Amino acid sequence: MHASTLTLLFAAFVAAAFLTKFWLDGRQARHVARHRHAVPPAFADDVSLHSHQRAAAYTIDKLGFGLLTSALGTAVLLGWTLLGGLDTLNQAVREAVYPRFGGMAYQLALLGAFMLIGALIDLPQEAWATFRIEQRHGFNRMGWRMWVGDQLKQGLVGLLIGTPIAALILWLMGAAGQAWWLWAWGAWVAFSLTLMVVFPIFIAPLFNKFTPLADEALAQRVTDLMRRCGFQAKGFFVMDGSTRSAHANAYFTGMGASKRVVFFDTLLGKLSHGEVEAVLAHELGHFKHKHVLKRMVTMCVMSLLGFALLGWLSRQVGFYLGLGVAPNLGSGAPNDALALLLFMLALPPFLFFVAPVFSARSRRDEYQADAYACAQASGQDLAQALIKLYKDNSSTLTPDPIYVRFHYSHPPASERLAAMAAHLQPKAA
């Protein structure tokens, strides 16, 4: 691989990705602003003009902030790569650690220093998003003390979980021969599956309080729904989401024996029992149509291809030089951590233009899950629940069609409810 060719290709994709995002975000902001003065006729009976304009303001604010973070992210990416930031960091860490502690310590130190600097760069953005954007629009419920505590816990959990898997992959890169990437992929998949089991039991409770669903009537209703649909879960839990945000949600988490249903307390405070049942039926639809399994398989295949590509690139000197880093030639230090970091930095701009394919697939899955929910619960309840969630979460009802096709993982409200209309057959409570 010729270094100059990679440099030009990388720079072109970085620029193209940023300009495309700038164009799409601009389209979305203008489209939402043009339609903020009137509620779409399909929602006139359920959404007030005030709520509609509140959603428009929230959407435009997030888009503006997103453009700033994208610009900063692009600058940081170029700073790490073509402008020599990672090369400088590597030299400093290598000289300080490698002669005294050896190759593995040097590589883990390099990864740790990179992640720490990245976290420090991201912290002001996360704080602004929480205490400026979310707070301005009435969603943030956190104080600074809780926010700082969450950041510290996230860092500690990331360190405790990330260090062993990083050390294992680095060891495989150095000890498993040219086919190391296959072994590393297997380790990564095993780690990811284990994390799905461990997360709801040990990690999620570090950040939120989970209590068994105390509403016996609702618990019986959702139990009957799951039995009717042929599903089982470890239990139904309520999460204290209101301590951090006013946004509402419900989700499945875990796998196997650890699978559980989690309702945000904010969701239960806004929806009727029938509407909660319909939302849960939608989530069950994803399992019924094997969307979750298909996505897991897709991720496994993509990660396999990614590891295979990294296995080849890590042996190409041009890969390092083309992205602004001098490999550790002659020093005796391994290049594996450098290869991992460069790959993580370089891949997103190339994958940016694949996003519409996955967005389209996700929207198709949502339509199927809606149809399943309408068959197993009340379609009218599902429609009303969605309208309430769109309104309470300040989701715009008038997105730009091209922006939707590129970014939206869920169909816009108008298209989703129109597709659902054929299934609206209310069921007796």
C-alpha cells in the first residue's frame, strides 16, 4: 500500500463525510424550521402547536450543536492522524514505558493515554449537551454531582472491562501468527456475548436503580402478552430514568437467563396500561422476526471482516505512514496498539456512506415490529403511545425526507402511523 495514496484517500473521505453531514444537517434544520408554524394535519388532534414548536426548537438546537461537535471531531481526527498527534503520543509513551516495562505495558499505556485524552476532549461537549441543550428544553434532571459521578463510574468500568480484552487481543496479535485476526475475532465475539449477560446484572445497576414492577395489574397484563407471544423473561423492572432525564423508553436487555424487560419510570407515568402493553408488543416483534439475532450476526460478520482487514493493514508500512504515524521500526517495540488505534480512527469516515443501508434495514424492521404489535395488542393503543412519546420526547413530526433516508433508524411519525393504519384493530382490554 502506497502511503501517499492512502493519505489522499483518507483525506478525501474525511472531507466528503463532513461536508455530507453538514449538507444533511442543514437540510434538516431548514425543513423543520419551515414547517414549525403549523402542526401536520394528521397530528392536529393530538399535538398542540406549542408542543410542535418546542420539538422544532429542540431539533434545531441539537443539529446546530451536532455540527459544532462534527467540526471538532473532524479536527481532532486530522490532529491525531495526518497532523502527527498520535505519532507524538506514541514516541512519548514508547520512550517512557517500553525500555523499563516491556512491550505489553507500553501498548496498554498507549491505548490508555489515547483514551484518556479523547475522554478529556469529549467531556466539555457532553457537559454542554446535558446542561445546556437538554436542560434548556426541560429534559435534564441531573445535577453536576451526579453527572461527574457517572463520568467517573463510566471511566472505571471501561478501565476494568476494557483492559483485559485489550491485553488479550494485543497478545494474540503478537503471538498467534498471521492468522491472529481470526483468534482475536473469536475472543471479541465471546467478550461481546458475555457482556450482554453481565451488563443487566452487574453494570447497569451501578448507574440506575432497578426495582420489580409493582403494578400488579400491569405486570399481569404484560405477562399474559409474553405468554401469548411465546416469550419468557427473567422479570419486569422499573428503572429510575427520571433521576437523569425526562425522556421515556422501554427495552429488553441481556440474553438467555439474564434477559429482562425494563420500563423507564417516566414511560409508566405517561402511558396507559394498554399503551405500555402495545409498546412491549412492538419490542417482542423484533424478537419474533429475529431482528436482534440478525443484527448480532451482521455485527459478527462485519467485525470478522474488520479484523481480517486489520490483519492485512497492520503488516503494511504504508498504512502507518499514510495516516501520519512512523511505525516502531528498529526500536523493538511492537506496532500492534498503533495499528489498532489507527484502524479505529480511520474506519468511521469510510463507513459513513454505508449508514443509509443500515438505516433502511432498521426502518424496515420497525414496520414489521409495528405490524406484529398491532396483531398481538391494540393497534390504536400503539398509535397513541407513539404519538405521546413523539410529543413528550420533542421528536420532530416534519423531518427532511433525505435526512430521514440517511440517518433515521425509525420511520418518521407520519409514515409509521400511515403504515400502521391498516392494522388498527383495537382489541378488548
